[in-house]
Amino acid sequence: MPDNHQVLDNVTHKDIKIDLDKCLEQERNQSFARVFPSEFRMLHTYFPLFFQKRADTGKFEAIAVFGFSEQQNLCVDKPEWRIENKPLTLRRQPFLIGFQTHEQNGVPMEEPVVFIDMHHPGVNRHRGTDIFLPQGGQSAYLTEAASTLNAIHVGHTQLTLLVDNLLKYQLLESVNITVTLDNGETRALNSLYTIHEENLASLDANALQVLHSQGHLQAIYCCVLSANNLSRLIDYQNAFNQPAGIGQ
Amino acid sequence: MNNEVKKIVIVGGGTSGWLTAGLLAVEHLSHTDTGVEVCLVESPTVPPIGVGEGTWPTMRATLKRIGVRETDFFRFADASFKQGAKFARWVTGAQEDAYYHPLVLPQGYQHTNLVPYWLEQCRDIPFADAVSFQARLCELGLAPKQFTTPEYAHVANYAYHLDAGKFTTFLQQHCVEKLGVRHVLDDVVAVKSHPNNDIAAVCTKQHGDISGDLFVDCSGFKALLIGQHYQVPFNSCQDILFNDTALAVQVPYTTPDAPIASHTIATAQSNGWIWDIGLPTRKGVGYVFSSAHETLDGAERTLRNYVKDSGCTQSESLAVRKIDIIPGHRQTFWRNNCVAIGLSAGFLEPLEASALVLVELAATMLTEQLPSNRQAMDIIAKRFNQKFTYRWERIIDFLKLHYVLTKRTDTDYWIDNCRDDSTPDSLRDLLALWQYQSPYHGDFTQTDEVFPSASYQYVLYGMGYPLTTPTTQRKALSDHQNAAQLMQQNAQLTAKLTRGLPQNRELIQRICQQGLHVI
């Protein structure tokens, strides 16, 4: 972990506050976020969900898309997100999950611990929400973030299982999306993967049973349905391009 | 005689035999009861030649079609990436004399010929660098794709280097286990004919007669069927391409993590040239030369010196294998119900890795146009013979091009190579034309040319062939701007790719360890 990622403790970080406006500012520059299967059901009504390969590991991750170009987030409309429920990986900021090795009865055990990113723009000592109470207890904000981190931790395992099945049943296909805006310009989303609907439709009973019993069938259909949100993103983009007050 | 083609017998189990078997079996459903039966008879006593370690990009489509994973191919065939060839010392013979023939087309090649602009504006940049990014990738030892690029997909067009022996074993296993090819290990000792001179069966030592409707001769230099049985004449082209002997060695890397070159290095010598092919576990190096110009001892000395200069400390103790070659091809490749594919059809020095691509092209055409019965066969055979006569001739022309453009006069070998009477008329005509205009789409008009005109551009302008341009304005100014823009794009793309692509060995290792995604 880089130096700016510190294990959170109520002595070193007792004065730290989180400036939520700065957090939002940061999110405004994020064109996508990693998501996990447990969130698909909630997110699929708001965002297009896709898969992509991580550049560092080559492994598939699931993402919710917010914009058509780098650092563009069409889903934040000043001063707020257009929706209430944003992905876990955004709600955990500026905290991260890390692992520390503890000896337990002489056996080394990996234990998840909360880290804080001291370079995160929301982290400061002057303005915003406290993370520790004056007596050193966790603030409601931190408690919420810790439970989010825990959900992400579990989500990694769930995602691996889902992706294994998607690959096993050939349910992913590569897709390049080009959208044409009202003003004639085009925007493209490349290197993405989506559910292979033909293969999905031709799954046999046995495969369906396997996917259903692991809760993956629902996750898969959530991804399929989430594609409808692309038109919403296009609407946002068109509105964004439209100079205010003209043509109304 | 049953008229329908239901059973194909392939004689010979080298790379060409198994590639042909694989393509036929997969397309004609040999693993099913109703498919075409494919039987491959392989001699247990004749060892394969085991050269042909370089392929063309076509091999990616071939392997995909046969249904093997690219990851498995890397794991089992000791394969590496090939992004073209570097020709060293072919022009002046000087130490720094070198040019590239990359596998990507020049930028915008479909609609713009960059040669006139390059000659006028930026001759000081090597042609391959000015119009494509791939030579730079080769120089930096980079792979042609990323770890996240799916199997068989590319960032920069690529082919392979491979271990021919391991590749054959890999194909054999797939063909027998997955595609339903029947494998018979036995020697063919005689041929039985029908009254019309078609082959009825090949007679084996232990498995009796193996009958078939169509026979494919993949028996290598022995040419059991097309040569020994049918006596189809061999057209030698040694008067054009002089090289008739090769000495090959396997060279270990100096360290296990030494870089693997992602291109073939072809270095011209006094009386021939040396190939240098990097596989993950070793290099394949060989001197192919003209025995009329060079003695065996002299050639061996040259080869060992090259190996020593490349940093190998065991250059004196490496085992050298001698391979005799007769450059040329059969007068016809398909006679009666027998097709020759591979070395039985012909052989040319491996200067542009034409051996395996010809096998792929022949096996693909046979597969796609497989006559369903004997009546259709003669028509397909005629077409096949015309097509492949044309292809062999074009390859001979293209190989000769590498020689006639030399400025070397240090040995008789190079002087003789430039003699007019050693150059085919077809090539001389083209060279006469190309004094005044550069090769482009109009020069090669077949839909499936072996070498595109772009390849001629890379060799001609890599070797500095002069071009006299007319003084009158022939092209609109917009063309000029377009060309400048394409070269600009190429420079940007070069910068971007050199930043984003991994080292060749690093990627190959990762593929073998973790596997590429199919999608």
C-alpha cells in the first residue's frame, strides 16, 4: 500500500473530518465505478452495467457507467447525484479495506482492517463530518463506511464466482458502443463486455439450475436490463450539450 | 468405384499433414458418423524435417478454425510472437545496414499511397518507421498485444515463431482426440491404382491396404505419391534462387530471462543469409547458402561465428544439422485424385516464411472447395493448379527481389544474383515499371495475393530503390495534406503503443502461466 494509505486509528486520526462537498467534487470526475453482484438489483434501474478487464490483472470486473468520456460523470447534477443509491465503491470513500497479519495462538491470521487515504481531497482537519466522536468512538459516518467496506470485501468473492460462471457458460461478449447525439456528434464506449443474450437464451435446464441456485441468474438479467439506462445517459448528454435558455 | 468423396487419406505426419488433417476434419465433420472420414498415415521411421519455424498472420485464423486455444498453442508449441522480419546487411553489407518488413500495412494504405510523400518529405526516416509503428515495437522488444487482448486478437498484426516438432505433436493430439482424425502409424510401401490411374489405396506394411477417394501427399521431400508414383516433374528455380543447402543449430539463451526478439532476423552473409528465430526456450539459427559459391566448412565457420558473436559461449560445441534443399515446385500439384501439400509440392528458402503459409493456403482451398464427387474433382484440380502455380511464381519473384536490389559486390554470390538472366521476366518488368511509379493496389490484382503490394513497398524502399518522379503535378494538394496527416498519426500511434505494450518475453510468460481470455 502507498504511504498515504494509513491504518485508521482513533488517536492518529482523531481530528480528521470528511468534507463531503470535496468527495462529490471527486466523484464528478469519475466516468465509472466498480460494482458487485449484490448491488446489481438496486443499481440496474439507474446505470448501465458492464464488465471490463482490469489492466493490471487481466481479470474481469463489473462496472456501472456514468459518462461517455474519461472523467465525465453525467449522473452528478450540481450539487447532487441524480439518484439516491450510488455504488458501494463510491460510498466507502475515503476509506479502503486492507489486511494485517495477526498472530492468533501462534498461527498467522489475515484480518481485514480499515485504511484511510490521507491524499483523498475530502480528508482534512477543518471542515466536514467527524469520523471519530470526541471520546474516540466511531461516528455514524464511519460506522456506515465500515459496513460498506465489509460488503465490498464479500462482493469480491461473489464477483469472482459470477465471472467464473459467465465464462464457463460463454455468457460474456465484447461490445463497442457508439451513440449519436442530437447535435450529430458521436461518443464511444470501448473495451466493454456485456451479457451474450443468444447464449443466455439457449442455456439448458441444467445450466439454468446451476446459475439460479447461486443467485447468478438474477444478476445476469439485471445486467441485461441495465442496458436501457444508456438512453438515459444519452439524454443527460444531450441536455448537457444544449445551451441553457435556447430552444425552450 | 464409388463416385462420392467420403474418405480422404493423408500420407505423412509432419506439420503439413496435421494442418491439412485438422482443417479437413473440422470443416467436414469427421468426428460424426456422417462426416467425411480423414485418415492420416504416418511413417514411424521417417523423422520430420522440423524446420519451418516462422509463420504468417494467417496461422491465427487457421488455429482458431481448427479449434485450439491460443493459450495452449503457446504452452505446447514453444511459440512466440513474430511481427515481421529485419533484414540486416542486405544492401551494402555494412554493420548498420538494416531494414524492416513489418506485418502491419502502411497507415491509410487502403486509400493513400505514402511513398511519393515519403520520398519527397522525409527520406531520412526509414520507410518502415515513417509509415508504420511496428519496426519500432520490434526494436524495443515489445509484444504485439496486451494481456487483456483476447486470444488471436491483436493490437499490432502478428504471426508466430514455433518449434515445428512440438507444434506437430500438439496438432496431432488435437486432431485425433477432438476432431476424429484416424491416425495410422505405418510405412507406405506401394500404391494401388484404379484403371483411370486414380489411386485406389496405399499399401502399408502392417495395416494392409488403406483405400480412399482422395489422397493428400504430405510425405515431405520424398513425395511418395506426387513424385515417386505419378512422376510429376519438378520445376527447379535454382537458376533464380541459388541457395540449396542449410545448416541449422539450436542456440540456448545466455540467461533464462534474455529478451525474445519479436521478429525474424535475416542477416546476409558472403554466400547466403542466416536466420535467427527467437523461441521462449531457445533460438533457432541457420545458414542457408549456395553450395556453388560456398564450401560446407566455410558455411559452418560462418554460422558458428554468428552464434558466437550473438553472445553464446558454446558456439563451437553446438550440433549442426545439414539440410539439402532443391528450390522449386511441382509442375502440377493436383494429379488425378492426389494433391501434394507441403514439401512434396515444393520448397523455397525460408526468407519470407512461405512454407507454412502455402500449406495453410493449399489446405484451406482443398477444404473449402473439396469436390463432393469424382466428376467435380478435375475442375477443382485445374483451378487449384492454376492458383498455386501463380502463387509459387509470385513468391519466387518476391524472394528474388530481396537479392536483385543489393549493392553488394563483395562476392560472386551477390554479383551473380544481380545478373539479368537470373531474374524472371515478370520481376524485371515490375522493376522497370517501379523506376517510375511505386507499387500499389494496381500491381497485384488477384483477390488473394500471397504478398500484398505493401510488402513490395517495404522491401523496395527499405533497400533504397530509386524512383524518378514526374515533374508535372499528378495529385491534388489534398493528397499531400492527407499524407502528412497519416504520418503524423503514425508517429502518435508509435508513441502510444510503445508506452502501452509489454515486453515480449514478459507477455509470453504470463500467457503460459495465467492464460489469455478467449473473449
